[in-house]
Amino acid sequence: MTEPTASILDGFAEESRFAADNGISLRTSLRYRNMPDGLPFLEFGGKIFIPLAGARDWLNNRVKRRNPGRRAA
């Protein structure tokens, strides 16, 4: 019995699948990629792939936190 070979793209999702799995449109994914500090991506074989760990890090860096020093209005 042969062991399954790991794909070179393990940990990546094709952009259309990434968008569908995360409830965003392909257009929104494109907008995120085009931001100055945008969603990381890989172009491979004429397709766009999103590194899942990189996307998670990118999203975590965008979390907004309340400023504790600011008074409430």
C-alpha cells in the first residue's frame, strides 16, 4: 500500500473556494488582496491561491480594540 503524497498546495485554498467557505464574494477577496497591506496570495498555474495560515494572521492583525484611554461620548 502506498502512502498518499502531500500536495505542494496543502495549506492553500483556491481563491473561489476561500471566498465561498468564508461567506465573501470573489470581488471582496480581490479587494482585500489589492489593499496596501492586503490579504496574502499566491499565483500558481494561472490560478490564485490563499495561504490559510497567512489569511488567519492577516485577519488577526486587523482586529480592532477599544481605546481604554478614550472617554465615552
